[in-house]
Amino acid sequence: MRMSRRAFLKATGLVGATAIPALEPVSVLAQSEKHGGLLRVSVTFGLSTLNPIMHISGAEWMATKWMYNNLTRLNAKREPVPDLAESWSAADGARVWTFKLRQGVRFHHGRELTADDVVATFTTLLDPKTASPYRGEVGPIDRVETVDKSTVRFTMRAPFSVFPAVVAVPNARIVAREGLADMKALAAREFGTGPFKLKEFVPGDHVTVERFADYFRKAEPYLDGVTLRVFPDPATELTAFKSKEIDLISGVTPDLFSEVGKQPGAEGLAVAGGTFAAVTLPSDKPPFNDSRVREALKLCVDRKLMLAAINSGQGELGVDHPVSSAYAAYSPLPPRAANIDRARQLMKDAGLANGVSVKLYAANSPPIRERIAVVLKEMAQPVGFNFDVEVMAYDRYLAQVWNKGAMYVVYYATRPTADAILMKLYHPKEGLDEGRWAPAHPNAIRLLEQAREIVEPERLRRHYAEFLKISRDEGPYMLPFFTNELNGKWAYVRDYRLSPSSSDMVLDDVWLAADAPKKKA
Amino acid sequence: MMWRSPTLAVGGTILIAVITMSIAAPWIVPYPTTEQHMLDRLKPPGARFVLGTDQYGRDLLSRTLAGARPALGLGLGAVALGLALGVPIGLAAGYVGGRVDDLVMRVVDAMLAFPSLLLALLIITALGASTGHALLAIGVANAPGVARIVRSASLALREAEFVLAARVRGERHLYVMFGEIFPNVLAPVIVEATLRVGFAIMAGASLSFLGLGVQPPTADWGLMIREARQYVFLSPWPLLVPGTALAVTIVAFNLFGDGLRDRLGAT
Amino acid sequence: MTRYALRRLASIALILLLVSVIVFAAVHVLPGNAATLILGEYATPEAVRTLEREMGLDRPLLAQYASWIGSVVTGDWGVSLAMKQPVAAIVAARLRNSAFLALAALTVVVIVGIPLGTLAALRRGRPVDLAIVTATYVGVSIPEFVTGLALLLVLASPSVGWFPTSGYAELTSGVGAWARHLVLPAMTLTIVLLAHIVRQTRSGVADVLAAPYIRAARLKGASTRRIVLRHALRNALLPTITVLALDLGYLMGGIVVVEEVFAYPGMGRLIIYAVQNRDVPLLQMCALVVASVYVLANFAADLAYAWLDPRIRYS
């Protein structure tokens, strides 16, 4: 992967060495020469609010990433590394987390960051009256308090070993306490410490940020500013990119991806992500309450063909659990090929030799949902599954199908931790348990809860591996593949690393080479 | 005979061919319409797939033949619904006249001013996207226009001799409307109806194209074109085959309707 | 005449009121509301309740409608629930885009269609006439999205690349870019609308040419061109204007299919967006604007008709 190579180069101090073949442009310029330029990024959806406590779309997460910081951020391996916190420690079996803040960090409006700001941010995020969509996604926090001017202590109601990674989520950006008083105003103003300050914001259209000279990462950012622009659709976006009106496309669709590489001087970037579409197999009623039937369905699918047909091959095959290689707690399992004979046998054993009819719902947005449904219908036919596919508009899907126990296609983006996505999919209280599987499998659920007590990464990985096996064999989801994160950029954009969660866009150290077009904001 | 008019002849012939194909489709399709051949995706016309394949490797000829039925069904059904709603309203308004006519026509005008896209969208969002609901939406959207035409014709005939004669005879109003006036407005209504079928088919295909009509994986021309859109630069066939079928069918209905109008010397 | 105009305007106002009531009622019949759609799959019952309260969606329906009407009469069209910007600004921008497209299409249709129709009438029954009538006939019978996609395929494919595949460029990016983005959608619409104008002009001119006073003028030696320009066109203008007015109504609200094909940010797609997000303030303004254009265009056509043809008098 491109970025790990760069990370390696940086880490081992080999930046600037000429012994490496010129596969990647290695930055030999002095830091001052990297300064300047406006980076123009595109998205095709979102950007209605800049309030970091409330926002939920990828474009908004990107914008606040540039204007704010979190306590920690995730590196390429999705492990937490220092951001505003320079260190942290756990106590009392991962029930108490203490974060030590960096000194001398300034907000854009001048004041220095203190522990009070962190406490105020989390208090607002957790307040039911704020009604933040992310309130339940930051862990079982009981209270958060200042220990001293630069130390914050979180006390959890239950062990929560993954907390340092969780505070990196977009909705836990640290906001100055003055800004939290007026949540409505926070939609169009910012009170952050990030590398860039807000310059201009037109909801639904674009946001422009400019360099913050007092950023705590000295010498960074190199860019003078960044503009994030919303385009109505991928084709228009690509056209703008081709004519160099855009320097970086943040989410290229798979069918247009090859177009990007064809431009001389442009590159397509692909990284294994954690985003997926999967089919729920409601395990609380026939036919899927029988684990043989679930297994039979999972064996119908030729995952490689499905990935090729639906996502132009841009992805990583899955084995019916949601933890891809983009997660720190990932452990590989052998791939699962289709086996129609065994599937038929399982159906016979389950008493369904004559087949079964089931309704399968799919929202029509994003399009991958209906494609999975249509292809699955065909692949499952020979085994005796007769799926009555109903595709519907997203608004109707939300009101009538979502989380109501039917068989439908779910779609999830990459989460910061395996805990987050696993809990969401399987736990009846912490998540949605859309497969209605938890009541019959309390031991498996206990495995998930116990994981929160394990702090040591290698032990955690082994612990999750057990659950992943159970999910693969008996779980209520048919998950064929994860889609790659795809970006397109011009070669003059340097030191850009594509994250497995593409809205996690770090621009602190990105710079523009001399041959970048000169333009105004 | 009827065939003296070339538009009527050409239009009629094509229509007969389309209708025959739509009826015979289940028996003459070379492949099941939803059968996917993943290794033969987006192929141009060839030996195995006479008109090529789509993005899932489904045979375009089979799907296009099968798509005739929903298209025709929707077109004819929507117009029938429009007539069923619009004719009685128009007859009544034209016959009764006066205040009632004014009021009814005001409502009809409001319905005509109501953006038809929005009307279809609301109906379909409320009830769900399907051929049936698309038919309902298009039929309802057609009704005001039909009502208007029938009302003008009916208004003109109100004072006609045979109508007055019937009233003098003591015939009830309903009979006069449907028994005396209606047969005489039949000609323009039929012409109008035939012309509207073509546009109803077009509207139905447009709704499917927007994702508001027939849903995957059914074979339907508008839906096929919607799905073909993404891959249009990889293979033009998934667009061209159903597109041509759609165009030919609508042209046929329009020709037939125009020919009928000339022949019946109406409107 | 003025009394007629005033009565018409009054009934227009009534029609628009009726439209707004229907829209309001219909949206509230649909499953879900703006709050549930904003929260999407992050919704929890309490989050939804809080958001509804914030947006004023928990008030009784009549109160919501009344407050909306109240602000509209003072000129305040409210704030879009989904986009969080003033509705008027959003609609104005989209309306302007749709207007550009409509005008571009209508201009070409008039410039190309009227001469074509005249030509067809002059050469009536001959191959030229047949060709013109057939071509326009086919043009109006092919659905817009098929025509649009075919044009896209031929003129915007990567190998040809004359025109961008979609979207819209602001005038500020340069007139060239703006124009290039308009060409394909405008061409699609032109092809669809040509038939109307050509047919009207053709039959109008043909009728005039057959009139006795024209024959008399011809016998006196007046040139065909003079006859056509002085008399035929003037009289053919009448029905042409009616058709143009109807087309304008169609263009401003109904070309969503063309907008969809070319990802053109016009009124059609905005209406779809508003319904999908149950964005009542936005939807209301959209519906009323489109309906207004339609009724006002009709009204203008009727007035123009009366002005051009002294025989018509409204009481």
C-alpha cells in the first residue's frame, strides 16, 4: 500500500535518500519551499452543518477534521496516536481513563486549550438535551472531570478498553467552551484548534478554510488553504477534476476509477476500507432461525464475481463478519467460496428441500444495496431461495423497513474500532442487532462485552478472532466484501495519505508542488 | 378501408407487431429475463446473445421483449383510468353548466397547474414505487386534461336538437349524458385517448428511469435505461436496445392516433 | 378587458392557494418527516423528538400551515429543513438555472422551428415537407431521457469529448464553460419541442397561404417571400405563442428527466430532493413557483392572443 511505504520512509528517516528507485516522489525540498497553495477537494454529498457535535456526513467530518483536533487520532493501522492529548493511561480494569493534554495549544480565537474545554465538549456531547446522534457511540461514560489544568479523567460505567481510539471519532472534536453555548451558531462558526480556520461556508455548496499560523504542530500546515466543494454527481466531479478545477476527488465511484488513472499526471489511490453492504438474515423467525439455512445462504454466493460485477473488483472479500483489514483488531480467516452442493444439502437437512420464499428489501441509495439484492437473488435461486426483491426509496426504507426485523440490505461505513462496528451490528442494547440474533446467542454477546476489558492489542485481536469465527459460521449477516476507499489526485499534491476511512482526511503535512496551477480561493 | 391512410397503416402495423410480441414474449424469449451470465457482462451483439448483454450479463433481446408488456399495460391502463375519471366529470360539467361547471373547471384548472412531476412523486412516495402506482399517478394526472376536452365537446352539444328532444321526452339526466351526449363525443375522445397512450408510455418509462416506477430486477424499458446509464461508455447496447423499442412503440401510437384523427375528421 | 384580467388574477391566486394546501396535506401523509430523514440510521426516539421540537414539527398541522402562510405573506419563505439555508435563495438559484436552460431551448426552437415550419408549408406535400414532418415527429415521440443519453453517447463520450457529460458551470467560471454545459441538455429539449412549433407554424402558414386574399395578392404579382413575411407569419404567430407558453410551463417544472440525465441542477431535481427529505418549506416554494409559471404563462398567452387578434374579446 502506497501510504505504508511513505510512512516507512518517514519513520526510518530515509526521506531524501536517493538510493530508492523513483517509484514515489520523495520530498527533498526544505520545509519552507513546501509552503503555499490552495488545495481544492471535491465530494458529491452533504455539507449542511459544521457543528462537530451534531454532524453525520462524510463531507462534514472532513471539514471539521481540518478545523478541529481530537484527543487522539488514528494512524494508518488505525491505532490511536497523540493529537491534543500527549499521553493517556487506564486504571481500574479500563474503567478509568486519564488523558494528559499538550501544553501551549491555542484555539483560533487566541485562548489556550485547557482541560475545561475537553470536559465541556464531552458534557455537551453526552447531554440528552443536545440530542447528538453520536451520544451513544462514545462509550459508557459516567462522568468526565478535570484533574488539573491539563489533565482530564473519564470514569466509565463499565470497562471500555477501546476508549483511546473512540475519542478520535469525528463527533468528539474538542470545541472551546465558549462555542458550546450556542449550538445553532456552531453550525456555521468554528471554535477549534485545528491547522485551518474557517473562512467561508455556503451550506450544501462549499466550505473554505485558511491556514492557522499558530497551529501546535510547528511549521504545519503547508497549504495556505483548502476548499471543499460539493458536486451534484460523480460525472460532473470527474469533469472538473480533468480540467484541474479540482485537485483531489475524495470518493471516486468504482466505475469511474479507471478514468482517473488515464489522465497523464493524475493518480488513482485505492486502499482497503471497512465500508460494506451486507444482507441481514433475521434469526428470530423462519427460515433463518435455523443456522443451517443461514449457512446455506452464505454458501450460495460467489463473492469474487459479485465484487467484480457490483464494484468493478475494487474491494476486499469478506467472510460474513464486519471487521476488514482496515481495523486494528483484524485477524484474517480463510476465504469462503461458493458451494452449491453443500448449500442444497443443508437446505434439505433443514427441511427446505422444496425451497423457501422470502422478501428482501433494499433501499435504492447507495446503489450498491439494490445491486447486492439483485445479484444475490440470482445466485441463491439454484439452492432453493426464492427472494422477492423490493427496492424502495431511502425515505420509505427508513420509515418502513429499517431496524424492523425484516431481511434487508444494510450499509455501513468504516468505524474507528472493531468494537464500534461489532457492537452496532450484534449487541441488542449498545447497538441495533438488526439480525435479531443476540437473544439466542448470549455467549457470543458476552465475548463482545468482555473485549472491552482487554487493553493489550494482541490479546484483544485474539479475543475478537473467536467472535469473528462465530459470526462467520453462525452469524446473521451475509457480508460478501468490503469496498475500497478510492481517491483521485493530481501528482502535484504531495504527501497525501489515503485513510481507510476516507473522511478522516489529514491535511496537516500535505503540500503542493511547484507545477500546481495557481489559483485564487 | 381504414388502411387508405398511410399513417394509420404504418402506425397500426407496428402496433400489431408490438402487441403480438408482448403477448408472445414469455414463449419466444431465448433466455429467462433475470438470468445473469456474470462472465458475459456488457457484451455487444453476438452469436449467443443476439442483441448483447447488460451489466449483469442478462440477455438484452429477452429483456426488451419482456419489457413490452409492462409498457403497454401501463400506457393503456393509465389512459383508461384517465378516461374513467375524466369523462364523467367533463360530461357532467358541460351538461349541467353554470355554477357547477365553473367550480368543477376551477378545480380542474388547479389540478392542471399542479406540477405533474410533483403529483406523481407524492403518490408514489406515499404508496411505494411500482408499476401499479405509476399507473395510478399517470392516470390521475391525465384526468383533468380529458375532463377539459370532454367538457368542451359536451358544452357544444348541450343545446343540440337531439338532446333537447330527449329532455322533452322526459329522459333522466344521467341517460341524456351517457346515452345521448357521450356517443357523440366519442370520436374526439378516442382520438385523444390514442394519442395519450403514447405519452403515457413515455411518462411511465420516465418514472421508471427516475426510479419511481417498476423496480429491479423486473424487465422494463425505462428501468433498463436507468441501469444502463452508468455503463453507457462501456457498452451502448443496454441503452440503445430498449431505447429503440420505446421510441418505436411511442411513434406507432402517435401515428395511429394521428391517422385516426384524420380519418374520423375529428377535433 | 381589465375586469377580465383582474378576475383571472384572482382565480390564479385561488389556484395557488389550493396547490399549497394539497402539497402540505400530501407531505404529511407520507411516512417519516424531516427530522427522521436528517438523522437517518442514527435515529433514536429521543433524538427524533428533540429534533422535531427544534424544527417546530411537533406543533399541530394547522398551526404549522398557518405560521407558514403568515410568514409567506410578509415575504419570508422560511429556511430549508434539509439544507439549513433560506429557501428563497436556494429556489432562486435553481430557478435561474432552469430559466437559462428553458430560454436556451426556446430560443433555438424558435430560430430553427419557425423557418422549418414555414419551409414545410411552402413545399407542402413534397419530399422536404415529408422529411421535416417525419424528423420532428420522431423527435417528439422519443422520450427525452433516451434522446439525452444518445446525445451524451455521441457528443460527450471520452473519445469525442466535445461537451462535458453533465453538470453546470457558473457564469463566473467563464461564459465558455457555462455555455458548453448548456448545449447538450438544451439540444435534447429542442429536439423534443421542435415538433410542436414546426407543426403549428406549418399549419398556420399553410392555412394563410390558402386564403383568398393571399391568392388575390399573388395574382397581383406580389412575391411569395413578401406574402409569407407580411401575412402568413403574423397570423401563424398566434397559435405559436400559445404553444410556447405551454412549453414554458412544461420546461420550468417538467424537465426533471433531462436534469437527471445531465445532472443539471434545476427545479425538477430540487423538487425531488425536497420530497425525499420531507422539506416542507422548500417543497412549498418549489410547487408554487412551478405552478405560477404555468398559470402565468397561460394567462400571458391568452392576453397576447387577444392583443394580436382583434376579433377576440374577453368580457
